[in-house]
Amino acid sequence: MSTTEDIRELGKRWVAAETAGDTEALDTLATGDFTLVGPLGFVLDREQWLGRYRSGGLVTHELDWRDVAVREHGDTAIAIGVHDQKASHQGNPVDGQFRATHVLVREDGRWLLAGMHLSPLGAPPAFARGGA
């Protein structure tokens, strides 16, 4: 399998684990120092990321990671795609569409998630569109 195929396969396992709230599976997919930067700029370490599911505070109803482009740099890969989710956090909807950057590292011959960064998708600001 190519790196791109490996990363996309890992992405499928990650989506299934997030949707199922399967912390054991998520635990096997991430490095010990995994870090998530959320769409509002908050930062979660590995235990905080997993803890949202363990506590039942985060429930992911639907998740899709698509349009994924992968770039490999030795034992590191950057995968950028679109992350669509229907979820709730502490009973509040946190649905959204985000540009998601996944940072992956190869350890012992397999790819692991080292970090994720989510940015809300939207139109560029007026100055970037050539507007006033």
C-alpha cells in the first residue's frame, strides 16, 4: 500500500472510532503526545481528547473526512481534508464543516496521529476577495 492509501485507511478507522466513541481504538491510533487544536483555538492533549468520550461529554453522531490530500516527508505525513461532523458536547450541538490538518508519524512501521488542527470552513474575508 502507498502512504496515501495507508493514511486514508487510518482515517477510516479514526472516523469509525470517533463515531463509536471507542476510546480503545482511538488510543491505538494516536501517539503518546497527540495534540488537538480545535476549531475555536482550544488545545487538548491526548488524555483530554480521549476524556471527552470517556465522560460521555462528546458524542459524534456523524463524521466524514473527505477530499484528503497527503504529503509525505520521511516518517512524517501531513493530510489535509474536509471534516464534516454532527456532534454534541455536553448536550450542545457542535455540528460543523472544517478544514482538518492531520499530522502523522511513522512509528514501528505504522502511521499514528500526532496532531489535528480544525479550522471552520467559510468564505475568505472581503480584503482577500478583492473587495473593499
